[in-house]
Amino acid sequence: MNNDEIRGMSNEKEDSYELSIGQLAGLTGFDVHRLRMWERRYGMPRSRRLPSGHRRYRTEEVSRLKLVRMALDMKLRPAQVVPASTDTLERLLSGLYSKQSTIPGFNDTGFLVETLAGYIARYDADSFMQRLYGELSVRGPFRTVYDLVGPFVTRIGDGWSSGELSIGHEHFATNLLNDFLGTVWQRLNERCEGRVCVLATLPGERHVLGLQMCAVVTALAGRQVIYLGADLPVRETIRIANNLRPQALCLSLSPAMPKPEITETLKRLRRDLDSGIGMITGGRGAIDGLTGIERIVEFEQYMQRLTTTA
């Protein structure tokens, strides 16, 4: 079965009309009156009527309408953009943004994030990966991670929380990003000759996108990445780190685990690690104020920490 067939099957499953007009308005920022007016005038956003007479809209309309908003903000006419397909809007906005890219301070992150979110909504893996690798060739690894992947991960999380995207969309996006980020840091790691950094999560932690982004930045800093991944027992993390004696043990923490459990596990790690091994935590689950453990918020700060410490 080829990618087009797989995508077609996925789209068929997700091609249901699930959102009420109120939900669509809340997710896009357009009021209900305007959405109804556009549907009468332009035939978009297209809805399906229930036997009760209520409208229902596809979840993929959210990404398309967010692109419509961007186009309207750039002074394009509603008649030009409201009935346009997602592909047409992406091409149109891409052309407009490329013309403005030489303006100091210009930032096209919002458009790119919505474009990527649209690919995920349509289960379009080929376009998603092509766009990421295209941005990588222009921006380089650090700016791709910091300016694009980070905001995109937040966008997908928000879309899932709001009901715009399904858990299937979230898993689809996560798997693609893991493949992309893993390829990037492994290629960089082949050329690294600096000290070792061991990257891991705590037991029970299954979110690794933050750790994958950390691996990219670690390799960019010239440090050799030893990537242990998710859900490794504490005793094994300690054993590996004490044997390798890395510059640092770096842990990515999400808020999925209870804070008291995170605190106790980190204290145990610090107690049993050799005193000469640095210990760095990051992510939304990281905790301040633990003796002998650095909490780093930004990737720029993390890179500086690695490159300025012997």
C-alpha cells in the first residue's frame, strides 16, 4: 500500500463533520455571524446539516480558516481568500511572505506553524516532512528547532486540548517529528568530538520530543550525544552515567509526572551520580531550587552552558 492510499484511508476516517459553528468560531476567532455569511456568499466554510437543522463542520476547516485570517490581515479581499482551498492559501501566503522576508524583524513562524498543522490535519506526511527539511536547509538546525519545531509542538498540543485535532493527529505529528529530529541530531553527532552528554528521561516519562530537540542542540554544541530515550530505570541511568563520566546528564521532564515524584527521583539521581558529573533538567516539568541540579529554560542558554564548560 503506497502513501497516497494510506493517506486516503486516514482522510476517509477523519472526513467527518464534527464541529458545531460555535466551536468553529471559538477555534478560529471568527464570529458565528461572519461564518454564516461567508457560507451563504462563498459556499465556504462548507457544512453538513443534521436532521435537526444544525450545521457541522470538518475539523480541517480550522487550519484553513486560520490561513484565511492571515491573508485578511495582509489586506487581501475576502472574495479572494475565503473560498480558497488550503493548498491555494498556502501558495498565496508563501509568495506574500517571501516578498517580505527581507524586512528587518519580519517573522513568518505563525504561517509556517499553521501550514504544518494543516498537513497534520490532512495526514499528509510527505508534505510535512518536505517542508521541515526545506526549512532546515534555510534556517539551519538550531533555528529550525527553536523557531519552528517548538512553537509547532505547542500548536499541536493546543489543537488537541481544544478538540480541533484528535489523539490520532497528535500521535501522527509526534512520530513524524521524532523521525525528523532523530535524523538531524544523528547526522550532526557523527562529526562530534567533544565530551559526552547523556540524555534521558525519568521512569514513566514517555514524552521524548523535548529530549530529541535537546539532542539536536547538544550535537550542535559539539558534544557527543548518548541518547537513552524514554522510561529508563533510575538505577540503569545512574550506572551508564557513572561508567561514561559525561560532561552532564541531561533530563527532559514533562508535567505528566507528579511534582513530588519528580523531586524525589531527581534527588536520588543527584545523590548516586558521581559528584563530577553535571546534572541539567529542562522542560515544563523541571523544578527549580534542587541542590546540584541546574534547570535550564531556553535552548540558547543550554548551548551556552555546554560550550562554556570544559
